Amino acid sequence: MTDINDHELKKVVAEELKLYKALRVSVKNNNELKDCEVGKVFPTVINREREKELKYKQVKRVLTEVLNDTQRLILEKKYLGNAAVNDLTIYMDMGLTKDQFYIQKKQAIRLFATALGII
């Protein structure tokens, strides 16, 4: 089994979670257009709606079905919020020790990556 570069894995997972924020809004917008029976209101350069919707659903499934509450909350606070938050603030707010936080964060990243086939 090859060793996993945790730093590189964290970067990939962070990018996917940041993209998830945009995908979540994109799916909501598309549903709104369907509900209003309106076609596109903005020009489309590349139409990848099915791919975006599928990616959104799969990431959402990982967040809700794979991760425990602590792991999910760590990833949400770190990568899905609108403000940049450092690890110290997160683990202090959550009442975790530094060691507990980093163990949970590492497990969350690995579970996320495994469930989505990244590793």
C-alpha cells in the first residue's frame, strides 16, 4: 500500500469542499428555475448540470452519512463557512483538545476522500 501524503490530500479535499459550496447554490438555482418554469437566465459556456448535481449529491451524502457529528462540524467550520477560521478557533469553540481536534480532522479528511474515491 502506498503512503498517503496527508498535506496533498488535505489540499484536494479542501478544494472539493470549497467547490461544494458553489455546487450547492448551483443546484438550488437550477431547482428554482425549474419551479418557475424558466429557462436559463445567464449564458452557459459549458453545460455540465448533471455532473454538478451528481457531485453535489455525493459530497452531501459523505457529509451526512459517513462522517460523525464532530468530523462533519470540523469540515463545515473549516471549509464551508463564509469566513476564514483557523484551527485553534474551531477546536476551542468545540471544546476539543488540540490532539482530539487533529485526530478527528485527519479522520474526516481520509473518510471524505475514501468515500468519494479520491483515495
